[in-house]
Amino acid sequence: MAERLLTLFANVSVPCDIVNQSRGTDGVTYYLCREAPFASVRASWWHRGPENWTELTRTFHEAWEELDQLRPIAVPINS
């Protein structure tokens, strides 16, 4: 699974410019970090993210959905 997720992000292009970032007071901030011994990259965004980061945010949510499907279904405990 880890290889699959790394492959999803391998060719994602993210411009350094931030265009039309959403604003608001309620929402979720997302973080993505990839580190290697002598290099790293880190991105964070709120809500939908900047308009020109769509490739990154869409790929992130695709990966999130794949991970979410691995989560065991909660079974209520009868007391």
C-alpha cells in the first residue's frame, strides 16, 4: 500500500505560487510531507487549497480515500 501511495504522488506537479487561496474560519487544514535523507518537501493548505494546487489536493484526497477504506468497521459492543 505504501508503494501505491508513493506512486500516486511521484509525478504530481505543484507550483510554488499560491493562487486564490480560500479564506474562512471553519474547515480542515491538510498536511503532506515527504522526506529523504538529504531532501524533503512539505505542503499544507486549508479547505480546498489554492486553485493552482488542484493536482496535489485531488491526489491527496484520492490517497485519503484509499487509506480510509482500510480502516476496520467499528462494531458496537453490547453491554
